[in-house]
Amino acid sequence: MKVVYITGCLGFIGSYVTSLCLERGWFVKGIDKITYAANASMLDKFKVHKNFFFEQKDINDLKYLSDCDYIINCAAETHVDNSIIKSDDFVHSNICGVHNLLELIRKNNHFKMPTLLHFSTDEVYGDTPNEAHKETEILKPSNPYSATKASADMLILAWARTYSVPYIIVRPSNNYGIGQYVEKLIPKACKFLTLNRKIPIHEGGSPKRIWLHAKDTATAIMTIIDKNCENDIFNISGDFEQSNLETVTKIIELYFGKKIPDVSAFLDLKYKRPGHDFRYLIDDSKIRSLGWHPTHDFDKELPLIVEYYKNNFIW
């Protein structure tokens, strides 16, 4: 039986982690600012559990931590394009917010400091032409979003060294699944098709991404906790890689229920993203050695996801 804080509990990945913790009967204190990307409808589902407690708050404004085993930090600004336009919110949430959590943990040492289990990203390594990045490699972020995540990682490592704050950092690849906000590629493509608008896709769709289902990400977290890991970093990768053009082509054909000889009519290929990474590739043999592996098949899950967003318009 664990007692955990989950920040960003109404976010995409945070909601999957929260659901899994509640299924285990753990006591969960959910913290969420409820930004534009939060899925507030999850709150009613979580409140069914008597062991769930909720507080609407920015992690920068937390002043006190109750005794707990873990703080699972899913709270973050995550959309690269938004960070390029305006980085202030990313610095505020992804750096200053993590600093506040570290300070709360450091000051909460009268009994036992809880472990900060922090969600980073594979993007902190930067572009990967061929070789997969290991957890020990130097971070080379390419955009404001990944730079703020890398900064948070550095803060955590420094607080661990100086103040003995216990930590776990996880760096997952691209997550997908039902419940993702429509600024991300898969739900965004579905929304633009519903609106009869061309789907914006940068660099002609040539960038490649590895896809990891959010449920598999959540089970990876449970594996790490079950194995009593501490003061370590884990890459978490899916088993499926393809170009963004291939992904969007599949979405278009699933949306219309037929093969499309030429999908270019549905695409806006003019967009260029400054500082763009064409490929991320990470070595996650460390977490797989613990017995975890992804179980969800992208091509089997995608039809369910497209059908969901086709029938549920997200503003």
C-alpha cells in the first residue's frame, strides 16, 4: 500500500498513472492546475475512489507536503510548438515547478523524504541519426520545451547530490492513446479532418517517431516502484517507429474507412518547425531488464483512437 502525490493527474499521462494507482488501492493525492489541456472529466471517475483526494493548484504554489512515499510529477507544459512561440509558461512549470517540489521534499526530512518520480522526455537527448541514446549520455535539447525538461533533470540530480533527495527520472518516447489533447499529432489530425481542414505536418512528414501507449507508460512506472528502484534514470520506449507522414496517412484512411491513393489533398506540408529533431531513438534495456515491456500494438490501437476522436469533438 502506497501513499502518492500525482501532479498533473488530469493530464494525458498523469490520468493513466492515476487510474493505475487507484486500481491498486493506493492513496492518491491528485494535484492539477487544470489548464486548457487537462481532462477535467476524469475527476468524477477518480472521486469514485474513497482513497482519492484532489487539490486544484499550480505546483509552484504548493506550500506543504503530507507524509507520502512518492511524488509522481506529471505536471508540465509539453507542446513544442507552444514553447517556440512563448517559453514563459514552460520555464514556470517545467523548471520553477520542479524546483519547488525539490525544496518541499528537502524540507520534509523530519521522517523520510519521499521519492520524486519525475517525468522527463526522450527529447532531452536531441536528434538521433542512428545510435540509441542511453541514460548516461549528455543532454542536447533542441527546443525550449526539451531545454526546460533537461533543466529540471539537472536540478533533480543536483538536489540528490547536495541534499540526498531521492529521485527517479523517466524519459519516455512519444505517447499515444485516448484522452490526449488535440494539440498532439494523432488527435489533431482527427480534429482537422472533422473540420474539413488540411492537417499541418512539418518537414513534409519525414520526421520519425517511436510510439508508446500511455497504458504501457503507466505500467512502466508501476514496475519501477515495485522493484524499489531509487536514484536512477530510465528510458521508456515503444516497439513501433514510423514517419509522421505514415502515421497521418493511416489516420486519414481509418477516418474515411478506405484506402486513399493520394493523401496530399488532406495535408498542409508547408510548415517548418525551428530547431526540429528528425528522429529520437533511446535504449531502454535498463527498464526491460526489470521485466517490463510494452504490450499495446500501435496498428491495433489506432482504429479505436481515431473512432473515439471522430465521435468526440474536443475544443
